[in-house]
Amino acid sequence: MAEHIVKSPLPGVFYRRPAPEEPLFAEVGSVVTATQTIGLVEIMKQFSEIRAGKAGTVTAFLVDNQGTLDPGDSIATIETS
């Protein structure tokens, strides 16, 4: 099995849910599609969706909810088949 690492395309704050009272986009162990949103990056009040990029199972999140990101930082790992 291969591993895909989801990288941040831009700097900002990473959010794992669409709003504080909403459920997580994905959790460790979640099966995701390539186009599924797994989080948001906010910069200057604009939110950009972060998509899985490959279908598979989320094995880890490498940044905390509300953690800061730089471009190219690793966000999550996905085990692909």
C-alpha cells in the first residue's frame, strides 16, 4: 500500500471542521475520496478547502486543529491502495 501526504498549498490556520459546532470533515480511520474536503485553511478571513487528493484511508493528521501552516507543510497522511 502507498501513502499520500496532503500538503498545504498556502499559509494560514488549519481547521478540521466547518464551524465549531459542526462535525469533523474527516477523522483518522475515515475512508475518503480524492475530492473530499478534509479541512480548511483560513488566511485573512478567506477559507480554502483542503481536499484529500487521493482516495484511501486517513491514517494521521500532522497538524492540530487551529494550527498554523506554511505552504508545503504536511497536513495529513492517506493510505492508498
